[in-house]
Amino acid sequence: MSDLLGVAITGVSGRMGQMLVESVHASETATLVGALERPDHPWVGQDLGCVMQKSETGLIVQDKAENVFAHADVVIDVTSPAATVAFAKQAAQTGTAHVIGTRGLSDEDLAAVAKAAEKR
């Protein structure tokens, strides 16, 4: 059993997502266990390191939240408001901590996220 915090990142191809990947890779206390993108994104199915133009990592970019959340201690979410609401529900189902860095959440979105968190 590892003492490292298992981190997954949603919106991994964006500027913030890539910065978070680099930060987790540099961490001595965390390890990247999942990378998530929307289903139609060209990075899906590809090695994360290769698509970031780094060395191969063996970590494949996924498009199904349930596959990523199930293996993570925490998910850092930097996507869109609609995706964040859906991810809040997934995090509640899997008991995964959900750190939200998404901008532009409406009051309605925030209420939906809070409701999902209550179910956890």
C-alpha cells in the first residue's frame, strides 16, 4: 500500500490541467493515477506523457469518470460548469474527494454540487 495521495485530473489537456499534471509529477507526496477528458477529445486513449510531448508514462487519458474516480483519493476538476456538476455526483458515488477549480459556476450549479456532496 502506497502512502502517496492518488490524484486524478479532469480537463487534463487544458492549460490548468497540464500545469496540475506537472505539479503532481513534481510532488513527493502525491502520484497521478488518472487523467480525464471529454469523450470526443483526441487525447482520449493516448498515453498522457506522449500527448503532453514528454516521455511515455503508461497513464492513458480516459473519457469515463467512473473509471478514473474509482482509483483516486482526490480528483482535481478544471473543466466546465456542466461537467463539474456531473463530476460532483460521481465523486459522491465513489466517495472521492472533489477539488473544484472550474470557473463560471452559477448559483444553480453550486446548489447542485452542494446537493451531490450531501449524498456523500
